[in-house]
Amino acid sequence: MAISKEVLQELLKEYKNPEDLLGEEGILKELTKALVESALGAELTDHLGYDKHELGEKPSENRRNGASKKTLRSDQGPIEIDVPRDREASFEPKLVAKHQREIPGFSDKILSMYARGMTNREIAEHLKEIYGTEVSPQFITTVTDGVSEQVEAWRNRELEAVYPIVFFDAIVVKIRENGHVANRSIHLALAINLEGKKELLGLWTAENEGAKYWLAIVTELKNRGVQDFLIAAVDGLTGFGDAIRTVFPQTEVQLCIVHVVRSSLRFVPYKDRKRVASDLKGIYTAATEAAALGALDEFCLTWDEHYPMISKSWKNRWTEITPFLSYPPEIRRVMYTTNAIESLNFSLRKVTRNRMAFPTTDAAMKLCFMAIQNISKKWRMPIKYWSQALNYLAIKFDGRIPV
């Protein structure tokens, strides 16, 4: 609803400097107070069924009974308001509920800052510095804990029947357990749906990871509605590929090239890393599998004397590394995963790195969920070359893509 120029001119007629508008006693703060109190007064009128100064017979015996003071946290600093009461104490305000201590929308700002990786103490300091509002780290924890139900609903939501491509990966966070800090992996399943848009299917973590754990993850996805993955790119965890094939036997499992290259470079000192990475690129960008084998042979001649474990690793996993070599460039660009799962992981690491250690696994999962809700706002457009990729997949996997 637009505010008329006349009303604005009346509000601003005493405005002489920014302090008059945004300061501790500025117009904006006074206007917020007046609007909230007016809204609460209107709520009470609706509750009682008659206006404040209405004459004549009233529809009930209940009457207005003054007001009580309440201080609210807000963007303009603390605001003291008068909350109207009724004699029967049956009035339940909706705009500012009985135990609510902030202007609606204030908690959203806390959640937004938390989702961007700020710690509870940093949020408290920011609110005090910017808005002049003091909140305790415990209050921030209470606000963010309210997200837990959303996390569970999101993790159990119904999924689509078919996802052309899904990437399984993990990020490592530190969790404080029994007085010790331990690394814990949070596993992610990022899919490309039929529209070519990225969609995170779920988050999982467990103390013990193994074949049963991977099987449980894939089974959960099936129970939530998934009937088929055409291609699954995994990060090389032992048993994960077998778990996927057990539940989805037609799925083509592909090792994530980014992880294979990164694993190879662990054997290489910094002085040779660029040259080794460049020679490895010649393998996974080859036009055909035969050309890739030729590039691998050349790599062996150049580097086996210094780093024999690299070529040995590639040869041992060759059948899982090379399926994508049968695809055209459009599909390969998607399956390299640099712009998909790696981009997501980078964004999640940015928001988790401020935490020396999370107090619980649930706290880590909560932050990852909130960060993903923020990150996924950018996933509105299909990935590049998706139309060409989907056409190719529809032919290769005939009958498995709904039409």
C-alpha cells in the first residue's frame, strides 16, 4: 500500500539531518512504535467487537483495561511500546505475541547472518554496533534452533522420480565430542533435475561410515520417491558405487574427475604440481578412450620415475574414471563437476570455516541447511548446455527419461 505524498511531507517537515530520521529518537523509530501500537489497538478492537469510544450497547461484557509496557528489539534499536489489555485477559496479540521480544522480521536478520557463517558472538556484536540492540548469544541460539523442524521436513521431503545426474560428495567439519574435537564428514547429494537446475537432495552424517551407511543413504533416496539416476558421480569412497548399483542397478557410476585429480596431486610437491596437473588434463580431456590411454602412457613415461603411484591409481580405477569419455563435450562439462558440487562445497566451507568446532552434529547440520537455502536462491536457471545434454541422454538412456 503506497503512502501519499501529503503524509510523507507531514512526517518529514521537522527533518533537518540524518539523526532526525534514523537516530535514537528519529522519525523512523517513532513511526515504527506508532504503527505497532496502532496495529495492536486494531487487533484488540477486532477481539472485543467494538471501537474504543463507541457508544451504546456492547457485544460483550469484556472491556479495555489499559496497557502494559514492553521493550522490543528492532532495526532501530530498543523500542518501548504500549500493549493494550482487556479485563478478561483473553486478548492474544498476533503482531507481537505475548512472549515475543522483537519486531517481526528481526529474527529473520539473525537467521540471514547465521546462514552466511557469522558466529553467535559476531551476530550479537553486529546487532549492537549497527542497531544499538543487545542480544545474548543464547537468544541467537534459540532463534536458530527454531529452524530444526524445517531441517527435518526438508530432509524428508518427497523427491522427483528421475534425476539425470547426481553428484555425491562430502565436506569435513569439526565437532566437539566428549571434550575432544573430531573431524566429521557431512555427505551431500547434489542432483541435476530434468529442467537442468541444481537441487540438493539431502544431507547425512554418521560416526561410522561404510557399505551399510552408503546403502542406507541410497535406500533413503529411493524411499523418498527417486526411481532412477542415469549417472552418479561419486568421490571415490569405498563401497559407495556398489551401494548405488544395488539400489539402482541401471545407474552408470562415474568417479568424480576433480577428486581423482586432487587425490593424484597429493603425491606431488608444489614445484611440479602445475605441470603434473596439466599432463593429467590431457588424459581426461582426450577425445576418445583410446586417446586417453595414449595420454596416460605418455604421462607414465614423463612422471613414473618420480611419482609412480599416480599412474598406478589411474590404471586401477580406469573403468570408473573413463565412462564420461564416451560422451560429447556438453555432457563432459557437466560431469567434470567443477561448476556444480565443487562450487557448492566452496560456498559451504566459507560459512563453516569461522567455527573452530561445532558443539554438536545437529548444530553443523543446521548451519549447512541454512547456508544451502541461501545458496540455492541462485539456482534458478538451467546449467549451460543442458538442452543438448538432455537430448543426448534421452537417446542414450532410451525410455528412462519421462516425456
